[in-house]
Amino acid sequence: MEANRTYENLPAVRELKENLEKQTKKIAELQSSEYVESLERVKKLVIENQELRQQNQNFLLAQNRPIKRKGELFEQYVAEELSRVFDDKDKISKLTQLGKKADFLQEVLTETEPRQVAGRIVYETKDTEKWENDWVNKLENDMAKLKADFGIIIATCENGKPLRCLDPRKKIYVSDETNFIYIAKIMRDSLIQKHNLLENVNSDKEKRLKNLDEWVSETLPQYFLRLEKELIDLNKNANSISRAAESIKNLEINIRKIILEEVRTELSNL
């Protein structure tokens, strides 16, 4: 039987051989890149990896951005950032030429139709090396004229400094060119939440509105202090552990997101 290989004609041997061929083919299919890439879990991992790469790239671009921009170039950068983040959500308007008035007005629009103005945020851009106290009074006057709820001073001289709330009663915040978007997102969330409360006819509306105003004036500035404290500690670790610097910098983005989500959660519960 071995010499003539007649055993290959036996039904059991033929069946075994067919099964082996099928299993071999199946194993090759499972090992193929096409099959692996078609798995839902792999697809999700690919998307998550792409998002992380994009976040890391955006962060590196922000870190490598020139600190100094002159005049309208800096103003243009702020306008592009506002349009990129709030595109199709709000109305961003350039008020006048640099240095005469607040530079931009963001009219926060409701998310449901008919879309209404839920509030206003005024931005003042300053491309200088030295802080001037007169900026605050000027922005406060502009806010009153435009009936704005919040004001944000974006100054290059603040580069690397903590985000600041100058006066909770005036609702004026100060940021550098990298972090002002985080403030704007929180301001926007609070304005929409306040608008929704005003539209609500529940009996506890006034109480909830009071709680929201107190939260914005008292609790929100504490979030920025907490955020910057964690980021300062994080940057210290980044400087001392150079090999892990990139991973630590990525954590900075996640920390900002966590704080932002906590703020949004508190807003939704008010």
C-alpha cells in the first residue's frame, strides 16, 4: 500500500486530506491582512490610532508655533482657530481693525432650530511682550457696548503662564495663544446651559439660574487653577524625564479634556 500509495484512495484518508486542505486554507485566510483589517475591533483601533496621531500632531504644531506674530498675522491666527473650532456652530465676527476695539465677537447659537443667540463672547488680541492693565478696562467697556457675557484677552506675553480669571464679577479671562480655545469652549457651554434654563418653565428655574451664575463666578475659576497646577506638575516631569516627554505631553491634552468634561458634567447637573 505504501509503494502504490493505494491508501490515498481510502474514503477515510480522502476525507482527512480534504479537511486538512480546508483547515490550511482557513488558517491562511485568518492570517491574511485583509481578514485582520476587516475585524471591527481592528477598525476601531485604527480609528483611535489615527485620532491619537492627529491630536499629537496638533499638539506638536501648537508647541512649535512661533510665539511672536506681528499685528494682523496674529489676529488672523486667532480668527482661524475660532473658525476651526466653532465652524457651523456659532457666528464669529471681526469687529474692527487691530488696536481700536475688541477684535472678535462670538455669538453663541443654540443647537436646535430656530437657532437663537444664547450669549456673546468678546476677544481682545494683544501681540506684545509686556502686560498692560488698561486692556482690562477697555475690554470691560467693549463688553458693555456689545452686551457680551464674557471677555477673553489673548496675549502673547502670557505664553507659558497659567490661565487667569482677572475678576469673576467682570467675567474677564486671560490666556496665551495656545490655551484660549479651552476657555472659549467652557464659556460657550455655560451660555447654552443658561439659555436652556431661561427657556425652561419649571418652578425651580430661578434657583437653578442663580446656582449657574454662582458656579461661573466662584467654581469655574477654581477649575482653571486646578488645571494649571496639574499641567505645571506635568511639565516638571516632562523636563526631568526627557525620554518620556512626548508621552507626558500627550497626557496634557487628555488632562484638558478630562477637566473640560467635568465642567460640562457640572453644567448639565445645575
